[in-house]
Amino acid sequence: MGHTEERRRGAEVDMSERVVLERISSRSFEHPADVAALRALKKTIGFDRLMRALAKFGMDRVFKIINESSHIRLSPQQVGSVYAIHRRVGEILDLDPLPPLYLAHDVRVNAYTAGVDAPFIVVTSGLVEGFHDEEIACVIGHEMGHILADHVLYKMVAASLGQILAALGDASPLGPLIRLTLFASLMYWSRCAELTADRCGLLAVQDLDTALRVEMKLGAGPGARIARELDLDAFMQQVREFEYGDLATMDSVWRALLEFDKTHPWPVVRASELEKWHRSGAYQRILDGHYQRRASSLIADGARGEPTDATEALAADAEDGILRALDRTFGVHLAPRIPEEALQAAIGSFVGALDAGERVVAFYDGTLSGNGERGAVLTDRRVFASDRPRHGVHYRDVALIERLGGGLVSNPGLRLEGLELRFHKRAVRDSFLEALLAACTAFRGEPPRVVE
């Protein structure tokens, strides 16, 4: 039996009985340091300007072009054994749509995720050749954790800023200042974010030893001889001695200097944090089904029933148009941070009393946060904006929709009849525009005019 066939069968056998974590939200496994560091990063002086500058530069498009032109997209026909692992991990973490997986020619052990609007994952040939199937699954689960936790944008910003500073060298007097402030904050958050993704990698394989072996191999490197002679028990003894010895007594300034430009924590620290999380019981509670789920983007209360009059018939047509438009883009991942059990009550309090028979069809994340920054709630008859939630506009009254520009920071949007809807990326805005056009057409008989 060839090596490829062994790998393919191993992936099917080893992962067939894993617990599928339906609609799991990253809130269930986020590391507290990740949450705190991201909050601090957003308050760092210059961060907002950096985001606007990179948006104008077209950072997302640059990463996509580099990837598509340099790496091989895997499929059942292209290194199918690894793609099968990727697909199974996506099923376990309930990540839909499944992000494309690419293979890069690089002897170093590495994997990363990029693409804000359409995330993709890249693994290196060094990782594929040096890791066993279960370990590859753990790494892919780690990368999917970045996607679920919305790390991708800031990871790309960190990579871009590092390249910019390296290219500038000492040419700009601002370089050292940026390194000590904004860049340092980005790198610190990046390291904290890896601890969240490590937890997702463990959830993907659901075997602590496998996840710890990944950390050990990241420290030792790949190779047949190394793999044969590595010992996990010895590594974990080193982890515990370091945790309660050198790390606890190290001066914070020295540690900051040693980690300054590192995107990932030390493997020993990562293994320690992973074992502590496993030991805390939080990991097992997730496997037992006690975890926060991503709320469904489409809110429905069962069969619509037969319409009783012309208005109901129009509402039914509007609902169908909204569902089709949003389902093509979002599936069930529209509002990943809202607990499902609180969803209906939250929407009811947000939009106020609905008309008799009026149903909430869909909503956009951010609308129920109370800060009025962005978003929309759509019913089968009206649209509500986050900044004016109780002032819904009936679709029959919408004659003009203005498309509002925006970048990665400024939030693109739509304006209609005094309501302004804001979204975190253009793809979301455009999908909502399509949904609004379908709903308005159902009530008006023709679509409203769209202007820039």
C-alpha cells in the first residue's frame, strides 16, 4: 500500500468518530489574553490610520494574488489525502463554506490563513511531509480557529506592517517609534491570538496528546529521525518545569524584549496553556455539548402558511427574495457572537412591536449590540437600521437606495429613506442590497433606483 493511500485511510479512520461541534462560536474557546489584547490593540495610537492606509493599498487583493499565482489549490484530485483531512476538520468545526486549502513549496513547517472577504488556508510542504495525519488535522483546525475568531484581518495587518518596516529599515525616523508602539502591540496580540487558535486545533482532533505533539514538533522541527526519537512525556516535563520556574520569575521587561517581534508564543508556553485549558474542564464541557453556538442568520418560526390577502402574498414574495439572497452568501454564519437562546428576545426588544403576522426573516451581526454602529434587521415587510431600530421603513416606500463606499475600517453601507445601514465588508453590503432589491420589488412591482 502506498504512502498516499495509507494517509487517506488514516484520515478517515482516525477522525470518523470525532464529535461534530455544530455552529460552535469562538466565544466558547477564546483565550482571555486574546480578548484583552485585541481590546487594547484597537485603542493603540495610530492603529486606525494604519487600517485605513492598508485598505487603500488593497491588502486583501495583494494576498489573494500572491496566493493564487504561487500555490497549488488542493482538491480530491490534488493531494486528495490532505484535502480529505481538511474537509473533515471543516465538518467537525461546522465551518461552512469550507475555506480553500493551498499547498506552498516550503521546507519550513508552517501554515497560515489570509483573505478577509474570502478566507483561505495555506500549508507548507514541510508541514505535510513532516507531520502525521492527526497532527495535520490539528494544524488545519488551528487555522480554522483564526477564521472563526475573526483574527484574519489583524493577522494580515501584522504581516503587512512587518514587511513595510523591514523594507523601510532605518530610512524613516518614525520606524523605531512604530516598532516600539503599534508594531509591538500587534505582535503581542498576535501571540495571544495563537492561544485561542491552539484550543480550536485541539477541538478539531479531540486528543490532547496529538495537540501537544504538534507543539513539540514546532519546537524540534520535522524529520523522520527526530520524529522517531522525540518523547512527549519528556517534553511535558520540560513544559511544567519551565512554567513553574523560569517563566514565573522572569522579569516582564526581559520577556517583552525576547518576544518583541515574534508572531507566535514559544512552543513550551503554548503546550502549557493548552494543557491547563484541558485540565480546567472547559474543553470537556464543549465536547459534552455545553458551548455557545453561532446564531442562525435566518430566523424562522416554521411554515409560513397560506397568505390571507394581497399584502401577505407580497410579504411572502419579499421573504423568499431575502432568504435566497442572504443564504447564498452567509449560510448560518451571519451573527457568530450572539447566543442563540437569547436571539428572539433580543430582536423583539430591538425592533419593538411587529405588525400582526410580520416575521423577522434575517439580521446582521452588530445590530443588537446597543452601540448603534452598524447593521440591519430585516422582516418580511420592513427594514430596521441599528441607529434607528424602531423606525422601520416599509419596502413599498423605498424608491431610492444609495450605496455608501467604505474600506476595511470605515464600514461600507447603504442609505434608504433616512435609514443608514453599515456593514463590516463590501460583500455583506452587496448581499443585503440584493436582498433589499428583491423585497422592494415584491411590494413595488419594480426595483428601487440604486445610486453611488
